[in-house]
Amino acid sequence: MPFHFRLPRNEQLLLLGVLLAIAAFWGGLSELVGRWYRQEEYSHGFFLPLISLFLLWYRRDVLRKSRGAPSGWGLVLLVVSALLLVLGEVTALFLAVQIGFLIALVGLVLCYGGVSLLRVAWMPIAFLLFAIPLPYFIDSQISWRLQLMSSSLGVGLLRLMGYAVYLEGNVIDLGSYKLQVVEACSGLRYLYPLLSLSFLMAYIYPAKMRWRVLVFLSAVPITVLTNSARIAMVGVLVARWGSGMADGFLHYFEGWVIFLVCQLILMAEIWVIERFTLRRGLLEVQQQIPLPPVARPTGIYSARWSRPLVAAMVLLAAGMAAALTVGGRTEVKPLRHSLVTFPLELGNWRATESSLSIEVEQALGFSDYVLADYRDEAGDVVNFYTAYYASQRKGVSPHSPQVCIPGGGWVISDIHGDVIELNDGSPLEVVRVVISKDNRHQLVYYWFEQRGRRIANEYLMKWYLLEDALLRNRTDGALVRMVTPMRPGEAAGAADARLTAFARVAVPLLGPFVPK
């Protein structure tokens, strides 16, 4: 007798709703997978949806028994997710699209089985939050701060062991060898996966909430301390057996070994908690994944077509149509001069133009740019770079120097906001960055010229991008960056004066090239 399998009608609607949500939010989801592939610290993201699906399958009986009457609150959440979809499509903020997708999943659960079902299904959905990468500029800020922290702690451990070391920025001077703590040594490639794992361990750990919260939050100090210990161990190996030990050891311990050590420390932490509380064995605690209790169904479930689910299909389709319409509309393109014609003589500064490779131009995605080295009569040099973007939709936006600087092998040793005064007395807010590489130091100023605004804060820049995309139908803008090398022994104030003097003659000329 042939086997026939057919989903009930409302289950068909739920499956159709999930597929429709994937199609509607596809732009943000494809960018999500791209980040998993491109960035090693997010490569664990490929496994997280599989774990989430396993958790749903594992508690399938509880889910079935917890299903109640559909809730209208699901439609409210679907409206919110549609708004996030539209916002994400008209700006470069893929994070809004990705969060909107998870909210859409929650809305579909409510439309299918109500609040009682959500009480059981919330955790597998919330777990997917760890699969969403942070925006690049937030990633870079966390990375360089972790580099500084790991460097300082690593040097502290070396000094405790009796080694004479000197720390300058992220460079550890061991005398015979200088160990540079680069971006790959920040610990992010352990921190993000460990946060996912610690959240999962905390959830399935049968203990009081305070101990579970402790297990989850401890992933951060465990990562930092373990990474610092690794850096200190490299210093010991170099001091005893020479510089040849550094690269091999760093490469070997950059990956799964450190992650495994962090996981063992988490398990040891649970053992310590149990030793002083319930005195259970570690195998007993982790013997099986506990199932949540069956939630009392709210209302009576009807086997007929669910009206909230049908309405959910309509809302998802409308959200996708709105996102395609608004995201595909023709933007206002103001008249402007090409940066190719930007003056090469600015007062007593004379420029030598440079160019980027085709591959770099394609990767940066700008519409127009100028890159030139300006030299004054005293021989001082300022590298001037302005990249103009006619549109910052679909993920095309200026690459933050905080992302590009570490990618070029430079280490950020100091960064903060600053204000300089132009010739007309108007203030110019800039991000001031000191970078180092191989005993060379440079001073960087950068800011964003965005539709009549000069913005140093990248969060504020994203906000104005969202506002102008909606109200002015414009997303054009530019990144302006100035760099000057610092001579050996030169005071930072002299480099600041040099960049300020250059900005006073260059910035007033940007108007025709980056329109308001």
C-alpha cells in the first residue's frame, strides 16, 4: 500500500509563510550568508540554523501539545517586520532586514499557535540572533579594543613571569623580537562562537537563573583571558627559542584549539557551580537536553483555515512589494563636479595623483574618488582621499577606516573624536586616529560628508542616511580621509597642526564635488 503524507491545511499555510518570509527578506539573508563565508569570526553561523531546527524537532511533541488559538499580536509583529524590511531596503542597513526576518518568524508562530506556542518556540528563534553579524564599523571598534586589552594583559603576564617587555600600542617589544598583536589576534573569532555556545549551554543547564546568566556572560572574560594567555605564551617561546616560534604557534593556536580550551573552561565553571550547590556530576548535568514544560493552550484551536495565517500571507506579500517598490525607485541625483578635477595645487601644497587597483575600486563600490599625495615646501606630506557614493543603498556605503586600517596591517593605537577650526571659524568634527606599523606612525583624520552634513560619528551617519532616504530620496555622500606620516620623535601636536593646515585649504573646495 503506497505511503501518502499530506500536511494539514494550516501547517501548509505556516510553511508557505516561512518560504514567503525567506523570499521577502532574501536580500538581507543573502548578505548574512556572505558574511559567514567572508569573515572567519562568523563562520560558525552556518551551523546555528541547523541547531535551531534540531531544537524545534527535539521538542516537537511539546510544541504540538502547546498549540493554542492564533493571536492577533502576530499580525502586529508582521507589520513591524515589514517596516524594518522597507527601511533596510532603502538604506544600507542590512541589520534591520535580518532582525525583521526574526520578528516575522515570531509573528508567524503567533498567527499559527498563539502565545502558548511561542512560550515553547521562542528559544530556537532567539538563538538565531547569534547568527546575525554586527555592522562592520561596530566589529572594527570591538576588535581594536580587544587587541589593546589582550596586549596589555599579555604583557602583564610576561612581566609577572620575570620577562622585561615594552608595550607600544599593540606592539610587544621583547628586545630581540617585536610581536605585533594584529586584528586576527583580537579574539573575536573565539568570542562570537563562544557566546553562541555559552547561551546554548546556559539554556539547557538545569540550574537557577543566576547561575545560567553567569555561564552565559562569562564567555567574554574567558575569551579575553585565554587570548591574553596565548599572547604571553608566544612571548615566552620567542624569548627562549627565537622568533621562528611566533608564527607557527600563533597560527596553530588561532583556531579550534583556543576555542576548545574556552569550552573546557566553561564546563569547568559549571562543575565548580555544581560542586558548591547541588553537588551533581558533570555527566549527570549534561546527560540530556531538558524539554520545556507544555504551555497551557490559550483558547481553542480550530482546524479550519486560520484567518490570522491568511492575513500574515497578505502582509508578507505586501511588505515584499513595498520593499521592491521603494528600494527600486529612482533617487535624486544632485549635479556635481567629478573628483577627477579636484585641484592639485592648494596654497603651498602640490599633489602627485595616485590610483587604486581595479579590484580595490570594485570592492569599495564608490562612484568617484580622488587619491593624491600633497607635499608642501618643507617636504611634509598629506595623503588626501575622498570617495563619493552616488547611492548608498543595497549595502554600498563608505568603508570605515576603522575596518580598512587593520586590513592594511596597521594597528590602531589611539582613536577619539576631535574638533578643528576652519578658516571661516566653523568647527569641523573629525575622527582622530594614530596608527602604527613596523616602528612607523601616522596620524589620520576622517569624517563623512553627507548631504550638507559633516559627521564624525558613524552611528549618527547611519541615522541621517535613514532619514534622508525616506524624506529626501537621497543617499549620496562621501568619506573624506587625510593621513600624514609622523617623523621619528615628532610630537603628535606637530602632525595635528599639519593636518589642520591642510584641511583649512582643502575642505572649503569640496562643495562642488560633494553637494549639499
